[in-house]
Amino acid sequence: MSPRRDSDTPSQLEQDAIDVLLWLRPNAGRELSYADISRGTGIPDRRLRRAVPKARAAAHELGHRLEQFMASRDPLKRGARVTRFHKSGQGDEFGARDALLACRKAVAYMGDMHRACSFEASNPNSLDREAFGQMADAAEGGIRTFSGVERLGSKVVQNQGTMRRQAERIADLEAQIAELTSDQSAASA
């Protein structure tokens, strides 16, 4: 017989998720791998892989965002799978990329749902052909809606990327101008 756990005491998984969130707060916006989080929290990798999805759900409840693990855009971490934590009200184009990735995954799952429910709706031996037909119709409508949103979303990300590149170019030009003026003032002295 296993000992009863006090309902006010968090389980090991819940405590790991809490520890992950507490560690992520001061590291908001940084690209972090599982190894980084494990080193920072002291949680072994096998437990961390179960705790991060719980931490992601808890962050959502608190109004924050813990992105899905994606390939890093940092040249020093090329190919590494990283995530980032954003406090409520913060985020950037990479957060939008994460949201679009989640949308694509949802559409893929809805596609699977549509295929399976359509099959059952046409199956004469189905438990409830009418109910499966209604679910297939609902999935089809959801796919159409999400597909339209995804096209809009890709335009947003593209525009954000263009604005970021323009801002970087302006900063480079300003740096060149500052360098030229400092070279001229040094030459005249």
C-alpha cells in the first residue's frame, strides 16, 4: 500500500515545473536548451523532459509564454533545439514563428481527425455515423479557418523580418557614420 500524499504538497513533477518556471523568469528572452535548463535548475534531463510541458501549461495560465523547442537562429548555436520564455506582454517575431508552428501542428492533427471521422461516417458498421460526420464537418471548417489565419500570420512574420533587417541596416549605417566622424576628428587633432 502506497503512502497517501498530502494534497497541499506538490508532486515531484509539479515541483520540477515550479522550479523550471522560477529559473526561467530571470532568463526571459534567452535561447535555452534542455541542457541549459537542467544545469540551471539542477533537474536531471529525464525528469526535465516531463516537467517542461507542465511548466509551459502553467506559464500560459499565468499569462506568459514558453515557446516550443525549435532550431536556434543563433549562429553560435546552429542546429541546437532551444526554447525561450517570454513574460506577459513581451515577445517578438520568433514568438510569432512559434505560434505559427503550433498552428501548423494543430492543422495537421485536425487533418488526421477529418480523415478518421470521414472514414467512420461512411463506415456502415460505425458506432454512430451521424456523430462522426458532424465531427468531420467541424474539423473541415476548422482547417479552412486555420489555413486562412496561417496565410495572414506568415505575412506578419515576413513584415516583422523586413522591419528588423531595415533596423539592423540603419544601425550599421549609423555606426559607419559615427566611425567616419571619429576618424575625421582624430585626423584633424
